[in-house]
Amino acid sequence: MKSDSPHIALFIPCYVDQFYPKVGIASLELLEKLGCKVTFPSGQTCCGQPLANAGYERDTIGTTRHFIELFKPFDYVVAPSGSCVLHIKEHSPQIPGLENEQAELHHKVYELTEFITDVLKVEKLEGKFPHRVGFHASCHGQRGLRLASSSELNQTPFNKARKLLENLEGLEWVELSRTDECCGFGGTFAVTEEALSVRMGKDRLEDHLSHKTEILTGGDMSCIMHLQGIATRNNQTLKFLHIAEILNEAIS
Amino acid sequence: MSHPENATEFLKDQAKAKWHDETLWFVRDKRDRISKTIPEWEQLREIASQIKDNVLANLGSYLEDFERNAQKNGIKVHWAANGEEHNQLVLDILQKQNCTAIVKSKSILTEECHLNPFLEKHGVEVVDTDLGERIVQFLNQPPSHIVLPAIHLKKGEISDLFHEKLHTEKGNEDPSYLTNAARIHLREKFLKAKVAITGVNFGIAETGEFVVCTNEGNADMGVHLADVHIACMGIEKILPRRKDLGVFLRLLARSATGQPVTNYNSHFRSPSPGKEMHIILVDNGRTAQLAREKFKNSLKCIRCGACMNTCPIYRRSGGFSYGSTVPGPIGSILSPGLDMKKHSTLPFASTLCGSCSDVCPVKINIHEQLYEWRQEITKTHGEFGKGLSMKLANGIFKSPLAYKISGNLMRSALKALPDSLIYHPLNTWGKNRNLPETPKESFQQWYQKNRS
């Protein structure tokens, strides 16, 4: 690692911190293996997305100010979540007195896979992962951050996560019937529209199961938590891993 | 009833809900395939969006151009500030003609104004001539979709309905047989109607003409047989020039049903000799929406219904779950502007997945407007309820110590409590989903132990 290499802050979403520490560890180790200087700034809380999506963006001023102050000193901020990154970029309220820092932050915050493909310019990852992997594209990552082409648009197909996964030795990419339909998590939607949320999740799982997915992965643990919750309840034998966990394991 | 309640009800019939989802997905898929055969598709969307931006920015002068040119063509132009004025104008024309039976081709605007019940109350028989609309009219239902009004019904249900209303053979579900029965029934209505009402898809400011798009030709049949044609048009339907149609007609049919072109794109410019042509320009909340900076883009809508077909919520909850004339994502950003209290759950009937915005032929940022409506709607909620718990959460998230304490408490509580308590009926998450297994330490704790 060069001493003048950019300093990267790892931003771990609150529910990942609390429920999926392994995803945080995998993200950290993966970035380090790729030669990055990474720090996890202490005192992280939540980006404020649950409140904002529920209609209370105006109540996230304190949360947002804290977030900006905490991450201001770093060259890049990287998170294993497309959804939280999208929130920071698009839905955090303007903080008076921190306009410049906030604008800067919006340009230096990245979702993990896009950081690897777009900033680290990794074209191909060498590694081994002999499993049938089904990818769940989180909507906020896909249509929000444009981490993959969307099926509605007439554009050249691309998928940043796929680019990293598909060169791994032994990995079989599962083609789904509906490549980018929402899983139904949607934050508070999961609770306020419980019946719909669960139906949508079941439908996504069926698509994966009928195409013989062995491991379901994605860039957002929130979607996966929801899908895993339904699968476990119904004794469906699918494994769930965040893409950071797969990449970290594969290239070790 | 709120959207969640209606959706829960809809999902009880699992087989039908699945069929509904798959039927609309089929339409969306068809739209995807045909849109990808047009290399300049995304450019067309961009041009359409810009034309509509121009229209909305200059709506007043385009409407005046349209009125002047239409009058030159011999069309009588009327203005209605709201639904009541619109309905009264229609009734006045009918009464002048001594007309007590009319035919109507599909018009979401007349649904929005509740024209049918108003005319029926005044002794006018109204026959909707679009097949799907006639079906829901027989059932006293509103359309459940703006392009596919009877999409919530299966063949068998229509067969039973036609057996009852049109005396078709019991149990005969053959679509050609049923359609033919409807044709014979409607033919009789067409021949008797002295006045025909149509909607308007596009009004052209430079020429004063308007275009009506149907697949069944029912607008043309109605208009050409009647003495008087009344066209009801929302003021946002204006296009500046006739050549703009080249952009919009290409987008409309492909987005709506995946067809290369709508079967009948009929241009109406002036009445035939001895006949009358009226056009009613209706505001009904549109100028109010135009004044809302964050939401005015919703007026670009050309009513193709693509956002409904693509919406994972709409497909699994049906049009009626929205309780608004225009259902689905576009309805959820239009309706709160008309009655925010009544439609307060609609902007929350979304995961903000963004598919609606990507499918929209005029690039309305639908999901962003859903997000913005949420911010507006919660302002009307009291300090208690949702507002309070969210403020508490903000208190936790802006303070690292409070977050740590509550996170640790939550994790240890989840570890210690028996499943029967975690999955009690008040825990909505746990009704049909397990919670993740609780790890012994958070990532923060791991990091402190191992890295600092």
C-alpha cells in the first residue's frame, strides 16, 4: 500500500452493523485485499433513510449533519449498500453551513461494487467461487445509482456486480425470468404494506428457486434480509450472502 | 379503506392475484420488446418530455391558440373549471338536442368528472362503447386500469356477465363469440345515439384539431353516426404542432400495449356539414397541480398506463385498491393533488423502485414525486403516532452513544426473548418473515476489538 494512496472511509449501514457484522468485515477485508487504505470511522449511526422514505426527511437534519462531519476528512466513502448511498446523494436535507462539505460528500460516496469497478478500475477479479449464484439487483442500486442497466430502458446491457462476479472460476450466473423486479422490502413498506411486501418477496424467491439458484446475493443486505426472512420461514433451502462476502471469499 | 387494507384483500385470492400479475407483466414485457426495436427510443422519450415541458411552460398561450384555431374550423369551444361545470356543459348540449341516449368512447376525464352518474340522474342513457368499459359499466364498476379497463376480470366472469346481460350461451367463454355478442348489442346503441362523446388524446394548438386513439374504432363509429360530437379534453393534452404527433403516437401505442401503432388514430378538425362539434376544455385541478413546482411534471402524462403494467404493487393489488380514478403510480402522484386526505396512503404504496419512471414515455420522475408527496403528507400528521417515533429515531441516529445503547439493547433483547414474544401479532415484520439471526457483537464492536 502506498502511503499517499487515498484514504477510504468504510460506511457501514446501521442494520448491517447490528445484524450482519460479517458483511462489514468482508467489505473491509475485500477493500484491503484490493490495496486500499481503509478506516472505519467510529461513531457511525444511520444515514437517515428510514425516516426520509417514511416522509420525515425534515427530521433527519441532525443525522445528516453528524454524517457529514464524520466523513468529511476522507477521500472516499464506501458502503456495502446501494440504497444508503442513494439516500446520502439524493435525499439527505441541505445542511446550512456545510454546503460545500455536503456537495463534496455526494461526489465521493460510492457503493462498494461501483467503487471497485469505477474508482479502482478493476476490470476482472481473479478468484474461485464454484457455486450457482443468483443476483438480486436492489432497485436503489440499479435504477437509483445505475449500477446496472434497467430492463425498461433501451440501452446497452451492463451490470457492475456481474462484471466482478462472472470471471470468478466456477461461478455459474443464474439468468432470471424477471431480471430486475423489486423484492418488496422498501423500508417501512415492508411493515405498512406487509401483505404486498411478502407476496413480492415470495415471487422473487420463486424466480430464483425455479432457476436453481444455490446462493442468492446482492449489493443490499436489506433486500436480502427480507428475502431470507421469507425463505427461512418457509423452509426454502437457499443460501444468502452479500456480494462482499462472495468476493472476499473468492479472492482469498 | 386504505391501500394496505385493499391490497391485503386483493391478495387473499392468491391464484387470481398471480394471474393478474402475470397478465400485466405480459403487457409490460411486450412493451419492452417493441421499444427495443426502435433504436432512437430513449431519444424519443427525451424529445417527448421536452415538448411537454414547453407545453406546460406556455400552457396559457397554447390553449388560446388552440381555441382560436378550433373556432376557425367551426368547432364550438367551452371551458370548464371543474367536473361540475364540465358535466353541466355536456347536459346543456344534450338538452338542446333533446337527446336522452348517448354513446361514449373511452375517456378517463369523464370518469374523473363522474359524468355517467350525473347524466343518468338527469335521465340520459349513457353507453360506454369501448368493450372493456362496457363490461365494467354492466357491473357498475369504474375501470380498474386506464387502458385495460376490465383487466381485473377473467374470461369466465365476462361470460357469466354476458349470459346475464346479453343472453349469450351459458358457459361459452370463446372470446370471438363474446365479442360478437357485444358488437351486435353496441351496434344498436350506436345507431340510436344522436350525440357521441369522446375523450381527446392530443389537441393541436397550431391547427385547432384533435386526435382520438382507439383500438376498436368505437370513437369513429359513434362520432360518424351521431349529429353532435362532444370531445372532452383535459387542458394538459395540448401539443404545439401537428408534427409533434410523430413523436407521441410512436410512444403511446408501444408504451401502452406493445403495439406498433394504435389501430385508429383519428384526427378531428371540423364538423361535417349540418353537424356540430364541441370541445370542452377542463381544468379540474390541473392549474393547481401546475403551480406545484415539485409535482407539475405529472401533467406530462399521456395516459398510456405503462407505469401500471410495470408497477409490482399495481400488478399485485389491482386498480381498485387505489380508490382513485387514475390508479397506479401516476394516479398516486396526481390524486393527492385533488384530495390529499382521501389519498394519503397512495404515495406510500410503493417501494420507490423507480420502474415507473424508467418506463414512462414522457420521462415523468414518478417515484421521486411519490417520495415528495410523502414529505407533504406527513406534515399534516400530528406530533403523535408515526411522527413521534420517527423523531425518537432521529434522536438515536444523531447521537452515536444513544445508537450504541439502543442497538445493544435490541440485539440482546432479540437473543433473550422467546420466539413467541418476538413473533407476536404486533410485530408485523415477523408475521410471514423470520428475523435475521442475532450476532453476538456488532461490526463496531468487532472493529474496536480487532482493528483499533
